Amino acid sequence: MPGERRLGILTRLVGPTASGMETKLLCAVCVEVTGVTGAGIMLMSGDMPSGSVCTTSTVSELIEKLQYELGEGPSVDAHNKDRPVLEPDLADPKVPRWLAFSGPAITAGVRAVFGFPLQVGAVRLGALTLYCDRVGPLTDDQHADALVMADVAAQAVLVLQANAPLGTLASELETGGDFQYVVHQAAGMVAVQLDVNVADAMIRMRGHAFAHDRRLADVAGDVVARVLHFDELDLDD
């Protein structure tokens, strides 16, 4: 896609008198340009989801929440593998994957789902998730447009984050997003309890939530409230 189209998209996102970029508009433009049903943008830290910046519908919001809570899904794979991850038939994939993610997503009406990494140079930021309510692959034009939108989204995230204080998330990214800070706080506490890194602590929390059919945020709340202590659980829990 020519550079003029990228410029046109960015102009729509940041008007000449705008003080900033609306992330919800960014997700909406992703849907408009690619012609899919819905979109979401997830930020990642290392190989773990940090939270979603924006979504376009209750279904796309569910997709991002599932990926965050379960640590699996198209955007998680796209970020970790540094390439687009495409599933044109979530209910009948050629290779079964995302066993925990797929069921709830299908129940919500997702039939095809696609993840595109957000990257600027060597900086990996997260991924763009696109979904369709019908089975089928993206057309060549849709795929090309999705790559452009992932590039635009990555640059937009960097622009918005540029003036944020070190170690904090820009308010423009946080507004309207879903970062579940209690989960991050709990992961730090579990890391100390088990003497492991935060990524491993998050895996233990997700495993506990899945095994007990609980939401990750609820488990995290118990950890922060000191109701649940992972150093007192059995290793198999």
C-alpha cells in the first residue's frame, strides 16, 4: 500500500487541531480499512500480555480478555512468533490450538481470527487482533491492509507513549483500555512468594485460575488482599 494511504490514515486519526490520538478511533479505523467484523489492540511485555488498548465491540473485548487471562490466542502467538497468525476457521482448524481460548470465542460468535504483530524496528509492542463472524481467510487485499494497519498502530503507540514518564503508561493509551493493574500487582507478590520471575508467577496464577474455574482478576484480588498465598499451596495446585 502506498505511503500516501498511510499518511491519510494517520491524518484521520490525528487531526490538525487534535491534542492526541483516540485509541478507540484507531481500532475503529482498523475495522473500516480491513473490512473485518471487529478489532482489538493488545500491548505485550516480553512474551506476556499487558492489557488491551482498545476494542470495537463486546466480542472483541472478550477476545482480548480471553487472551489476557489465558495467555494464549492469535495476538499472543503473533507477538511471540513475530509474524501474522491466521485462523480462518476457529471451530474446525487444520491444527488444533488455543484449546482454552477457542471455546468461549466461538460461543461469542467468532468464526475466524487473525493476529498481526506490532513492531517498529527491533521494538516489539504487542499485536493487532482482527476477527470475523464468518468462516474464511482474509483476501490478499485484506491481508495487505492489515499489515499496514498493524504498522500504523505500532507507530501510533510509540507516538502516544513518547512523552509519558519513564516506567508509566501514557494516559492516552490507558484511557479506554483494560490493563487490570491488580493482576500485575498480584504477579509481583506471587513472584516474591515463590522466588520466581514475574512471567512464571503469571503462569502459576493463570494455571490456578483455570484449575479452579475462576477469573484471573478474582485470583489476583485474593492475592493482593492476602487471602490467597501461593507459597502455601501444594505444588500441584
